[in-house]
Amino acid sequence: MIKPLFTLLTALILSSMIFTIPTVQAAKVNITWTEPDKYRDIDSGTEGRKRFRENMFNEFEKHLSKLANALPASQILNIDVTDIDLAGDVLASGLHQIRVIKDLYFPRIKLSFTLINAEKVIILSDNVNLKDMSFMMGGRLKYRNNALSYEKKLLDDWFKNTFADYVEK
């Protein structure tokens, strides 16, 4: 009695795994960080500048790759980031520096991009100056508990508006 039940449960588990394995097709994303030493504001306030920069770039790269999941796998998205101004500003507080978020210090990202199709033809290209002057207004923030939450929302909005005609539906 136990053996047939175990066999049935095993078969059900295996069949559900077969049908729930997602097929991941995403455009390849290449990100270039041009002259990051000249970026307007990429200070953490609490963490070492070099370590913070590496972590920040890694977060942005993961997020942009996630966004590119909506694009066909045959496409290539090249992004050249030329400036970042994180939401908030780093202010001295005694011996420490902390990032203070106020609506006066809105997030900004300057970048250029090209979207290339399977035939290696540029199908979309632009230089953009992203900013969200009302980043503290409105409803709930999707990335409320994540690092770079305001900047990720800014990139989400840009991606949605820019690539609407190119995403796989």
C-alpha cells in the first residue's frame, strides 16, 4: 500500500516539475560604465566608495538583465551609462556620513543604448537623461526594501516606455 502511494506521489511531483520549468529567453545585455569616477553621486555614506560602487554596478546589471528577459533572445541590448545621481544626498552626521532621502534630491541616470536584432541591425538607439522628480510621491514602491529602489523604479519606467513595441508577449 505504501509503495504504490509513494510511486504515485513521485510521478505527480515529477510531472508537475516538467510542466513548471520555465523557458528563459532573454536578450543579451552588455553594460558599459563610462568614467564612473566622474559620476555625479554614487556615494553610500556608510560603505567604502569602491566596495559600494562594485555592489551598485552589480545591482544595476542584475536588474537590467532581469528587464531584458522581456526582449527576444535573438536581440542584444547595449547600454552605456555615463552618469548616475542616486536619490538623496550624503550628509555629514558627526563622524559618519549618511544618505538622506528628500524629494529635492531626485534620482538621475544618463545613458545611451542600442537594441540590435538577430541580423545585427540596430533597431532602436537613443541617448537618454532619466530622472524622476516626483519619486517620493504616489503609491507603494515596488522595491521598497531593496537597494537602489528609486533608481530601479526609474529604470523600470524607462524600459517599459522605451521597449513596449519590442517585448515578447
